[in-house]
Amino acid sequence: MIESKEKPTEELILDAAMKVFTRKGFAAARMEEIAKEAGINRALLHYYHRDKQTMFNRIFESRFKEFFKGLFVIFESDNISLFEKIKRMVDHEISTLMKHPDLARFIITEIAQSPDLLIEYGKKLGINPRVFIEAFEKQIAKEVDAGLIRPIEGKQLLINIMSLCIYPFVAKPVIQTMMSLNENNFYDMAEQRKIEVSEFIINAIKK
């Protein structure tokens, strides 16, 4: 599944900026490059965003909200089982990355330099990742104590889930080259991973 080309201009600009920031780094990125990547002229780019920093802030806020808000809803669902919660987490993470495939590398190249931004922007948007991570840890500990799953720390389980979901998008160019995958092949594989990753994680912790 290749991303639709019929996107609103704002979305095209944010995706283009994320690509350029990831490829060149925020400091070296130029407005002209972002406009060219988006397929628009610089005047139209400036109509939406006056400078790189506003674009960076907009990317961070919109993508952060989309990614973590979805996870927050899943973590807060008390009426679903742990295994169903894992399936929904995996589906949400992979679906979001399929929609924004450059997001993973953008986070590693840019956000990792100032990781506190995750908490800062989260609080600004009313979403604190630490809060729902702690809730997830408590649920895992409760399930372990009840003998429902194998002993594992909540943090370790969460890292396992995130790693299996995110890595293929971080290494997308390498995976495509090594496995001879075109864009459609890659996205077909990513779609299949929703099932593969969920089953792998669940089978690893269930008794």
C-alpha cells in the first residue's frame, strides 16, 4: 500500500519537511528544499509556515498527537483483555507508520537530540506518555501476579512491542534493498506484520 498522493497541501508540506529534516538534519534543511519536496512554490510554503521552526513544531505536535493519543485511548481501555490491547497497540503503531513512513527516522535523527520534548509537547497536548506507561506496567504486574502471563516487566514488554513495530520503518531502505522489495511489497509486508508481531508477542508471554 503506497501513500495516497491526494493529500491536503498542509499534509504534503509536513510530510515533505519531515523527509528533508530526516535527510539533511534540521540545521542544514532549507525552505527551498522543502517546497521542492512538496511539489509547491516557496510562496505557498510561506503561506502555511513562515519558517523551519514553525514547521518542526507543527510536525511534532500533529504526529505526536496522532501517535500517542491513539496509544493513550488503548491503554485507558479497561474493558478489553491484555492480549486484545496488544493487538490494538501493534495495529495502531504500524498503521501510523504506514501513513507516515518517515516518522520513525525523523524521531531518531531529530527528536532524540532533545528527548525531553516528548514530555514537554505531551503535557502541552494533555498527553503525558509516562502516565499511561505506568498504567501499562501496573496492568502487566497484575497479570503476572495472577499467573495469567509469564513473568515480564511492563517496560520490557513495551520496548519489545515498539521495537518490532518501528524497526522495519527505521531500516526501510536497507530492508527494501536486501529483500528486493518495491514500495507495494514493503507495505504489504508491513500490513502482514500487524498479525505476525501480535502473535509473536502474545505467544511469548502467554502460559
